[in-house]
Amino acid sequence: MYEGALQDLVEEFGKLPGIGPKSAQRLAFHILQSPDEEVTALASALAEVKKRVKFCEVCGNVAEDAQCVVCKDPRRDRSIICVVEEPKDVIAIERTREYRGLYHVLGGSIDPMAGVGPDDLRIKELMPRLQDAEVTECVIATDPNLEGEATATYLVRLLGALGITVSRLASGLPVGGDLEYADEVTLGRAFEGRRAVS
């Protein structure tokens, strides 16, 4: 569609997840019309994140040091480990301010259609952490979709013999949602997780 550097930029934006051709074009034109200092700041931030950010050697979360801020925090409850798929899931849970334990980031979920099996995830790194005598519970917080459910089922079977409590996040209807728009799995989970109110 375009030529030279502009087309190259559109193509590079198009490689990003969730960015289609029209969004890539809009982003490229935004960059083209932005002041030089904003573009330089963006380029610098991209270079810095690639240079400085890595994954925590303990849990797999994003970190600028060998360990992430959660693993380094002595105030965290070390008796509970919450297993999530991606670092962004850690942020989502932290925003609730309801959980004070540690995390373990798998780096994805089991997805046979994409060729991702248990050996492609950070499950072997999880096992020694759960065998620590201080750990009494593992919370499985994978996504409530087919891949997340497959991963959770695999982990429940694998962790059953460890002698610790293995729990799964509750799932069901979102606050403010309408029953007519809920899919069968979500509605089924809501019924399974119902509780008495009096």
C-alpha cells in the first residue's frame, strides 16, 4: 500500500498481537504525525524494556533483577503459591489486593492445536517449589477457557499426590452481566459454585 519506511512500519505494527491491518496503519500514521521527542521516547522505551526486563528466576514473572518484586518481598505469605498463565495475570490479581501469597507463571497454557504441551510450560520449575515444607496450598488461576481448563486439569492430577491443598479460582457470572449473554460453561460454573445466602 505504501512505500519504503512507512510500509515497513505498518508491517511491523501488524506483527503485534491484536493489531490488524487498519490498526497498524493508524499507529504508523500516529507515529508519523507525532513530535520527534515523543517518537524518540517511544523508541528509547522499547530498547530499554528489551535490555533491562527479564523473567524472575524463581516464579517467571517480569523483573529487572534476578527476582521480581513479589518474590523479594519478605511480607508475602510463603505458604501459598498461585499458578497463573502469564505475567499480566499477576498484575490482574495484585489489583484486587485480596491475595498476599507468591506466584508461579507457567508461560502459557496447554494447547494441543498450537503444539503446546506440558513440557513447554514452566511446570517442572513449579514442582520443587511446591515440595518446600513451608508451602501448604497451590491455587490454580488459569484462564476459564478450553486451554486454561486443560492446564488446570493436568495440574490437579499432577499435584494431587503432594499432600498440599490444591484449589481453583471460582468462576461464574460477572458482576453487571446479563444471563442471556452468558455462555454455557460460565453459567454451568455459576450453578456449581452457588452458595447459600442465609
